[in-house]
Amino acid sequence: MARRIDVTGAGGVRLAAWEFADPPKTDPAVADRPAPQPGAPGVLLLHGLMGRASHWASTARWLAARHRAVALDQRGHGQSDKPVQGAYTREAYVEDAEAALEQLGLAPAVLVGHAMGALTAWQLAAKRPDLVRGLVICDMRASALGAASQREWAEWFRSWPVPFATLADVRRWFGEDDPWVERPNPARGAFYAEVMHESADGWRPVFEPEQMLNSRETWVYDAHWEELAQVRCPTLVVRGLDGELGRAEAQEMVRVLPRGEYAEVTDAGHLAHYDRPVAWRSAVLPFLDSVLGD
């Protein structure tokens, strides 16, 4: 099950946090583990751009066997506020995560972030080392992506055939018909189906594409190596072999990190934690055990 907890983020934005507990007893990864004790180490999971807390459900329920696992709907996403005039800056996202750790009593916590959420996590770890005991970075580049990347994303958003008539249409387009899909990927279709809601004329994203572009604009033009070098806690850099983070850059990130480690998820792309959950757990488990204890 998941329990919603409201958090007040930067500028008074209301954020929805989801605490996952009672992992399925049939899951062999958790069936033989003791239940978490009061005061169990905290883990905060941060989704990527366009994502939502529920994308972490499998990981969070697995973690909940021993740890207090909370996933956050970040501003503009999921069931959190989406202020029209709100600040979608790097500082706002970092302050939101900082507020979540403090208000939920998770600190010092392990931060697990995917893509944009990973950048938020390492920026917070650099800013507030007292709140973070460990960090997992999943498929997020530290180098600048540039203006061409931002233009490609704007064009991609315009290509979406919204509204979708059915959720099956959502799954088919993002899993097969999207020009960005190199080969059929049902997991990608399911991922995007989770961020749609039904409106009067069909299915539309729960977020505003313009706000997503505004959020992305705050990091694509700059490199983030300096902040990465300021992260003092143990950090695991994870990439899917077919993801957006290349092996050479990932290994350079590990070198720059004072306490960096490296892991790969085979047969996975950008959504490694979502489309290959068992392999993802295997990749991160040794690191989590070393940071959070056996």
C-alpha cells in the first residue's frame, strides 16, 4: 500500500509524498527479510522529468522491507501542485527535496534519483551533506546538453497526438509509434500511461508540457561537474547499457565523485529501474547494503 503525506515545498507549493510499506509477501527479494524497525533508515526516491512517484513503486516496496521508503511527486508532476506562475528552477526543486527530508523525518537519508531527480539529489547532497548519507544516480549526465537538445524536446512535445482516445493508444504510441522509439518497448508505453489522466476529450498528460520545458531549460545549458565533486557521501552511478548516460561519462562521474562507485543494468535503457526492476535491484543492492547496513 502507499500512504500519502503532504509536504510544503519552496514558496508554499504543496507536494504529495508517498510512503510505501507492506511489501508483497510473494516477492522473493523481500520475503526472507525482517520487517523494518522503528527508526529504520530513510530513503527518498526522486523521479525524472515527466515522471511521478508511482514509477518508483516496485523499488519502494522492495526497500520498505527494511527501510522507510518515500517517493515524492515533484512540483509540476503527479499529484503535487502545478502552479502556473510557479518557479520551476533548480533551486526550487532542490529546496522541495530538502523540505521533504526534514518534514518527513527521513534524514540522514539515502537519495535515489532518476534523470532530473538524480540531478536534484546530487545538488542537495552537495548543499546539505548533513541530510544525505548516500546517493544513487540513475542515468543522468553531468555534462551540458545544449540548445539543440532543448529544441528537439520542444519538437517532440509538439509531435504528441493528444488527446489520446484510450490508454491503449497511449501505450502503443509511446511504446511503438513515437519516432524516438528505436524498437517496440512495452515498458515505455506503460511508463507514459501512468502520467496520463482522462479529460473530457480523451487522455492527456497530468503535467503541462510547457512547464516541463521550463524545468529542463534550467539544467540543459550548464554542466554540473562542480556540484558533483562537492558530494561527499558514498555515491553509486548507475546506467542502463542503452540509456542516455554513456559509459565513458559515467566512469568520469565516478572519478570526479570523492566516494563514487559504478554499476550497469544490462538489457536496460533510460528507464532501467522501471523496465528491468529485478536487474536494477541486483545492481543497487550491494551499495545500499554497504550504506544502510545489512
